[in-house]
Amino acid sequence: MITRELFSFYSVDRQTAMINLGTKKHPIGTIKVNVHLDYEVPDSIYFSVHGGKWYVSFSNEKDVVVATRG
């Protein structure tokens, strides 16, 4: 898992995004991502390898509001 402090994320077009890994002081590199679903800028990202192919997953925390009777 890589948290928001260690990457920046921007859209190139509707199907392509770029992820810059690292910080300004310690840059690691840039990864091009082919996007298959609608998305928001993630809070964290996960990389995995399956069958020799690399995948990235996005994770966002959502605030949950619970209505109570008062």
C-alpha cells in the first residue's frame, strides 16, 4: 500500500492516468495507468502482479453519516 503522501495522481484523458511515485526530494518514477472504470483521485494505491501483468488498485475512504432518531 502506498499512501497519498508518497504519490501524486493526474488524468491524461478519460482512459489514461499518470502516477508519480516518491516525493520532490526523493522521486522514484512515473507510471502510466490504463483506466477501465470511473474513479476519483485515490487516498492510497496498491500494486500487484498476476500472471506477469501489473495491476494498480485505488482506495478511497468515505465519510459515513449515520442518522439517528433523537
